[in-house]
Amino acid sequence: MKARVTVTLKNGVLDPQGKAIEGALKSFGLEGVDSVRQGKVFDIELLTTDRAKAEELLKAACEKLLANTVVENYRVEIV
């Protein structure tokens, strides 16, 4: 089973890397960019075929390692 975990900063948390990317895009003449927020994507292959078990495993992985839940949100997608 394949899954994708997307981790992003919570609203209200400063994103200096996103601001730097935004500034770089504008310096390249790419006008029309209002704001940029950066995040992380993890593509994970699981051995289980049980969807509930997969979601439980991925949630545990996010809570323990993949996301800093104080400042980040995560979304789990089974694909």
C-alpha cells in the first residue's frame, strides 16, 4: 500500500523559508505571487493491506517523528 504524508506549518507560524522563496520568485520577475508557504512531502510504502492499520501506523509516525505537532499540521493520504 502506498501513502503520502504532507506536513505544513500551522497558520500563524512564521515561515522564513517560504518568505525567502517568495522573494526569490519576485526577483526572477515572476510577478503575481502573493505568498509562499513551504512544507514537506513523504511518500511511504507500507507492507499492510489493511487501510485502518496503515492510517494508524502513519499517524503514529507523524506524531513521533515526521511532524513537530506544536508548529506543524500533517495530512495522511492512502493512494
